[in-house]
Amino acid sequence: MLGLVGGLLAAGYGALFAMLDDIRDEYGISESALGGVIGIGFIAGFVAQTTIAPLADRGHARRLVVMGLVINVVSLVAMAAATTIVPLLLGRFVMGIGVGMAVPALRRIVILADPDDIGRNLGRLLSADVAGFAAGPAIAAVLVGPLGIPAPFLVTAAASAIAVPFIARIDVSETVEPPTQRLAFDLLRIRPFAGAVALGCAVFLMIGTFDALWSVALDDLGTAEWIANLGISLFALPLVIFGSTGGRLAQRVGPFRVATVGLLLGSGFMLMYGLVPTGVAMFAIAMVHSVSDGLTVSSTGVAVGLVVPVERQAGAQGVLGGMQVLVAGVTAVIAGITYDHAGRTVAYTVCAILMFTLVGVGVWLARDQFGVRGDPEANAAAPPAVAAAD
């Protein structure tokens, strides 16, 4: 059921992502403005994950999940009705709030339910999330032609509304004492946690650029629309298949090690997207890129779960997710502007360079626990490496 929630929360955004070129052509909205639509949702997610999500550590995890799903339904209906930039921005902002308050609560519930299998279980959440994201473009591909742009939003909203009463009945047991801190930014004083956040930001730097430019770049290269939509679905497939495997790999080998290898490969793939001459070549690279990501992207969430106290999991995952979506939001805006004014090669090259830099920062911060792995309760019991004194 929790995986279903994650999938539904991701499906609406997946549909929006796939329809960016349709929205541009139908409503006359520029690439820069569409980058703003993507970006403002990420920024809203940052606010929700860092200020609302920590309430899940204080006995409100299930309530946040249900409220987040309801708010997401409202946002989907709003975007279905929008035909100009301002309503689209507002709908996407509300979507970011709903997703941002629910996702860290989902992760907390899963981590506390079975700490010994944190990698596998977080990987399963990733698989469900990506499956939902991939379903969005498939829904869009089927419905936009005969029924128009609003149809995918409304279908996803209806499915989410049906799921609300079932999710509201989930039994969540709180097994730890709630923290006294209202927010969780104090956790950034733990160096390995700060390193995990830096690596997680590199992941969403890649995602923000990819999301903002994929369909637009392929369209401008004269690639058939079905290839762009198929690319999104096929890119997601290895993340669905290998999510659980990648989570177990991160827990067994060490999440910092797995994340570093995956992100260095990812920066290379992003560079190649800007250099290849055709959309078909971009599609081929994306298929290899997706396998790498499927085995590695869950590792930053696993790293956070292993290096912070058990009773702070929702706050820690919220800080990680909040910083990630903030980076993705800013990146989406900058990538759209860069693409408009400097072209595809420059936009993807800038992303690759910044990813490489963040990986270096993350590895340096996590150096004291770079090889950490195993049980989060045992790791959290050890004295953390602190980045700065109180």
C-alpha cells in the first residue's frame, strides 16, 4: 500500500514531464517558462520536506501520507484546468507540497518497520516510485491524442482519490521516542550525513536537467514523439527491476561506495547527451544510463538511514529530499534558460561538471564512514563524525 502511494504521487509528475512539448505547442508556453513549472514544484517540495515532514517523527507519519495524497489530487485537478503559465505554476507548487510532506513519512515507516532490511525496502519504495513515474508518460501517450492535455491529470487524480480511504486505514506503529527538535537541519553537523546529502544533490542535479530537457531536446532534434515517450518508460524499467537489488547492494557493499561509482558514471552519460548528434543516439545512451541508475540511485537514502539516529529518520530523509528537490528545482530553471540561450551541449556539459564537483564534496565529507554498511541501529549507536562544533 505504501508503494502504491509512492507510485501515485509520482504518476502525475511523470505525465507532466512527458507532456512538456505538448504544453509548449498547444498553449504557447516557452521552454524557460516550462522549466519554471518543473522548478517551482521542486522548490515547494523543499519547503514541505524540511518544515512539514519532520512531524512524522512526532507520531504523525500516517496523517502526513494521507494529507499529501489528498493535496496531490487537488494539484492534478488544478493543472488539468490550466491553459496559461500562472495556473500551471500554482498547480505544480501545490503538487510539490503534497509530495514533499508524504515521501519522508513513507520512508520513515519503512525504515522503522524492518531496520535489518533497510536497503531492500527503500529499494522497493524506489521501484514503486519509478513505476508510477513511468506510468505517467504511458497514460499521456494514450490519452492526450484523443482527449487532450487535461485527461492524464484527471485520470491520475481519480486513481489517487480512490486510494485515499485505503491508505487512511494503514496501521503504523511508532517504536521510538519522538525527538525534541522541531526541524532537522542540526543533523547536517554529522559529516557523513552531510556527505550523503551532497551525493543526493548530485543525483537530483542530474534529474532536474534530464527532466527539463529530455522531451524538448528530442523534439528539437526532429525525433518522433513516440521515441521520447518510449525513452521515459524504458529508462524507468531498470529502476523498477533493480531498485530492490540496488538497495541490497548499497547495504552490503556500502552506500557511499555505490553512490560514488553511480554518480561518476551518470556525469559521463549527461556529458554524452550534449555531444551526440541525434535523438536516437540520446535514446541509446539513456538505455545504458538507466541500468546504472537502477543499481545505484537508492544508495543515498540508504546512507542516510545508516548514519543518523533511528528516531530522526523522517527529519533526516526530509532534509535529504528537501535539498535534492531544491537543487533539482534550481537546476531545471537554469537548464531551461541555458538551453534557450546556449544550446544543448552547454546545458548538459554544465550539469556534468557540477555533478562531478558534488561527488568530490560528498566523498570528502563522508570519509570517516565511507565504508559504512549494515544495520542502521548499530551504526547510529556509534558516535557520529561532527562537521562543526556547537
